[in-house]
Amino acid sequence: MATFTLKTATNVFHRNHNNLTFFSNNANPKRNFSISQKKSSRLVPKISMSATNVQTFLENSVPSTQNTALPIMVNSCTGRMGKAVINAAEAAGLNVVPVSFGVEEESGKTFEVGGREFLVNGPSDREGFLQSVVDKYPNLIIVDYTVPNAVNGNAELYSKVGVPFVMGTTGGDRDLLHKTVEDAKNYAVISPQMGKQVVAFLAAMEIMAEQFPGAFSGYSLQVLESHQANKVDVSGTAKAVISCFNKLGVSFDMDQIQLIRDPKHQVEMVGVPEEYLSGHAFHMYHLTSPDETVSFEFQHNVCGRSIYAEGTVDAVLFLAKKIEAKDSKRIYNMIDVLREGNMR
């Protein structure tokens, strides 16, 4: 049994046998959160230099599925999300084109991902590179899991070349992102949260907040979120849920969120399996009535990235249908994908 005191002195979290309990200085322990553990494998890319141009590389590459399958290009294929999307897309029967955008250090190199060689292009001549891919795969859809500061530049490029895309990368100027797509009349699914079940939960919270404002007036709220150590900012999902609680009458500031980024605390206190320390999202919300006789608990824990990869593939398939139907709407989000009701 171990007890840790975190940033907020009035709250202590106690973890025992992979269960997490909220404590406060003037209340009895609340019900435990149960957390399951699963293992996953990690892929490590093999790097080799390649001077082959993109046209020749594509001609000589073996497609991941039949040529008639929907082609997608996964940018940042060497990243964890890129690898996860490639695996999910190939499992779904999509044709993952073996080229990708990457950073300068990766430019001109090939990386082994899922047993196939992927040619990576750096920041230079991206338009020519992308146009060559589109020439061979006219119905190409791009999946973007790059970095926040590349969001707007990438969207401008995709829209200029006329390639539909699914943007899972967070950050950037989101208003400009939407304007870029609208002005170009391009097709896109844009969502910082691709986990379809998490999106469904957020949608339900928003409906509850809209239809029952003030339902939790007077209740106190405790929020804990745990992510991999290199995530320095607060979870956007947690912010969205808290915003709903605010509309429901709960007084809570974003700076009250208890962030757990220390791997030791994540394992010993929160119960994050060690193999998922580099990629997880645990969110816990605890509501207590003024007299402490009533409590509500909400929790969603994600280990690994498969939930986001599967949601991304659904978004790609959804977008392909909208393009084929020549839908008048051009920009969609994961709520639109959920409402379609045809997810795998």
C-alpha cells in the first residue's frame, strides 16, 4: 500500500492492487476505480538510405492490398500513431501507400514499418513529392499525425494539391485550418480526438449539459488525468468534459486538474501498465454532493493507440463515401462519423 501527496495538498490518491481511490481530508474513501491491464508489442523502424525517386519507388513497391483498394498516405509514418494507423488500415483492407512526409533528418531514407519499406520525404519539395503520389493514386486520402506546428502548412499543401485528408494532429490555428479547407473546397475530417467511443462519451456529456443546465449545482469536482511523460499540456478531452460540468453547475477551474506525468506514480498510484507508460490516457472525474452523501464517478482509460487508429480508419472510410457521393458539405468531425452509424 502506498500513499502519495500530489500538487493539490487537499487531495491524496491511494492505489492498491490496481484500484484507484479518491481521498479528501474531510471525507471517507470513495469507491475504487477498476483498471484492466493488457500487453502490446512495439515496432522499431529499420533505417536505410535511399536515393530512389518517388515515382520509381512507387512503381517497384508491392501494394499492401489489391490495387483496387482505397489508397491512403500516412504522414509521420515513423511515429507511434503513424505505425498504429498503418497497422489498422492494412487490417481493414486499405492500400497504404509506402511513402510519407517526415522531418529533415528522415528525408530520403526508407523505414521498415510493419514489414514494408516506406520512403520518407522531408520539408523540401513536398508539393512535387505529393503530386507524384497523387498522379499514381488519384483517389488518395491523407492521414495526418504529424506535429502541431505543421498543421496549417500541411493543410495548405493538401488543399492546394487537392487531396482530401483526415487531420488527427492537435494544435495549430484551428480557425485558419477550417478556412483553408473551406476556401479550397477540399474534403476533410478534422478532429483532435479520434477515439470514437471517447467522442461518443463527450457528445453525451454535451447533450446532458445542454439539456440539464445546473443539474449538479453545488457539487464539488475532482479531476485526475494521466498521460505519457512527454505530454506537457493538459488533455483537451479533460478540458471538454470539465466545460460540460461547468455548464451543469459545478465550479471548477482548469488549473485544479491533477496532472500525473511521473511514470512511478502512474504505475504505483494510477495503475497504468508499465508497457503503456509511453502511450496512455487515463481520465477520472469524481463529483460529490455538498453534504457528501451522494457521489458520481466518470472514468475512461485508454492504453495504447489502437482506439485512435481504428477511429481514424473509420474516418477515412467515411470521407471516401462523402467524396464519392459529392456531398455538399466538405468539413466533418468525428461526431459526423459517429452519426453515420456504419463504423466497423
